[in-house]
Amino acid sequence: MKQIQRNIEHIMAGGGKPWQRAALAALSKPYAAAMRLRNRAYDRHLKKSYPLGRPTISVGNLTTGGTGKTPMVCLIAERLLAMNTCPAILLRGYRGDEQRIYTDLFNDCVPVEPNPDRVRAAARVLSQHRQTTTFILDDAFQHRRVRRDIDLVLLDATEPFGYDHVLPRGLLREPETGLTRAHAVIITHADLVAPEALADLDREVERLTKHPPLAHAVHAWTAFRDARNNIHDINHLRAKRAHGICGIGNPEAFFQTLVKHVAEPAYFTAKPDHHAYTADELQHLLAAARDENIQALVTTDKDWVKWRSLLPPTPPSTPPTSPPTHTSTHTSPTTSSASSPQPAYPPIYRPVLAMTIPDPAEDAALTDLLKTLL
């Protein structure tokens, strides 16, 4: 099954034989037609959109896979909290990865409600958290049953239009003309492409939407967090042989960033998006890394929330190389002695991410956009 998926992804990217690409393109036509009819029905109010009872912002994209929706939702929630508002996050709850990330980050400060029916999810939040002032919809650009005040669409600079074809020939969830519905577009992973390519993308966004992108965001790795939640300086793995493992929508962006922070060579294993690891599979990956003398395993928060319940006993941890950057409690590390047995697997780290908008004017533009919800 995994080999079939890899073959299909290879064809989507323009590989494979001409007849294979033609077959997927033929399947794309009825899908694209169905999406156009569906959008037209909503545009003409033949299908109804329901308000949620609070100002609502949707964070979505045009393609399947990762464009940075989760860190953008976190950024928006943090900004709304800083404005003394009470946001809540509504998501469809697909396999629970994002839900656990949000609850780990915000604890009880931000209600997180997973439900494919966002209308019902909003009603549940309001019944339990009447102080809620704003709803943030995670991955809802195509979920038009919910009315929203702001449609924010993210485009990944490394593959903004999903190989320029709708599913299954490409990765587009709908034709790119759907971008005209967006109130604002933010380009993510803007630092991973050449300036000329970024300028071309900006012009294409302006052609489609009649206005330039609101901002250009980057995914900055600011530190590393180990399995015991100790924080280590971003240079902690600079001299270590590392193996990156992830099951996210855009593994290439993760790996491109990883190689900047570890010793060469770096090894990579990419799993499908939202991959459901098994204990046997994970233990095989860990044992293989140990046998190959890998000094550090690096994964993502989305993968870690699934790994942590499947891991064998944690190996000895090294003391943090820098003080923690937050006030949450964690277990103090223990220092292994010379007589300690070899750990069952290398230490596991995950990057501490910060989605940032380097341009101050663009950063302020996002804040101003959020203020329109107040």
C-alpha cells in the first residue's frame, strides 16, 4: 500500500509514464467539475452557510498536505489572547494530531473542539465557555457550510498550487481560481525558495485575487525539546549525526530546515501525512537508528504526540544546554554515568517552532486584520 502511494505521488509530481499521468488527469476532471458546482451553489446561496454566533476566522489552504496551518492557528490564537479576547479553536478532529498539539500548548486558555460538524462544535463550545469571543477554524477553506468573517489562505512557497492539477492528478483540493474567495493570502516557507520564485508567486496571487499577499511567513526553529521536555539551544545538534522522521504534509520543508541544524550527513524517513505508527514499527525505526550510530532522532510535534505512548523506556537525557524558554514544569534530567548501559535508542528531539513574519509592516498587517474581528 505504501509503495502504491509513493508511486501515485511520483505521478502527481510529473513522473511516471504518460498514460499514468493521463489516467489521473482524466479522473481529475469530474472532481474539478464537482467542486466548481459546489462552490457555485454556495456563491448563489443555493447551499446555506451558518453563522457560529461569534466572529470567525478560517485558516485554510488550496492543497492537501502541510502549508503551516497548525503553527498559523497557534500564532493567531496567541495574538488574540494578547488582545485580551477569548478565542476557541474548531477543527475536524482528523486522527487527533492537531488537537493534542493545541491542548498541550494552550492548556485551558483556549478551548479546542474537534468535530467534523463545525456548527455543532461551536454550539458545544458556547454552551461550556460562554466567554468565547472568537472562533478560529482550522483547515476550513473548503468547509463552506460555516460562515466566516475572514478567509485566510496559506500557500506553501515550495509547492503553492499542488503540481498545478486538482486531485488525483495533483494536490489541489479545488481549482486555483477558488483563491478568489480569500480575504487574505499568506505565503509560508517563504525562506525556502529563491527571491525570483517568490516574486513570481506574489504576482500570481495578485493576478488571482486582485491584491498582493498579506504577508510572507517563515517557520523558524528556535530550539530543540527532548523527550523529557527539556529545552536545548538550537545549536545543540550541530555536531551530531541525525535522522529526521516525520509523517506530515510537506516533509521536504522539514528536511530542508533540519539539514541547517545538524551535522552532515542527515538521514530522512518520510511517512504519509497523519501516519498512524504502530509500536513495532516505531521500535524498528529506533533500533535501526541505534544500530546505524545515529546520535539524535528529530521528529515533529505532530509525530511526537503519537510516538510518546508507543516508546520503550526513555534513554538517559543530557542536561539542557540553555535555560527553558517558558515556565511550564518538567522533569529534571539525569546524567548517565560511565557504567550506564547503552540506551535502547538515540535521544529524540523535536524543534521548537515559531511561525514568524519577518517584515514588520506585514506582521502589523496581520494584527490589523485580526483586530477587525473585535
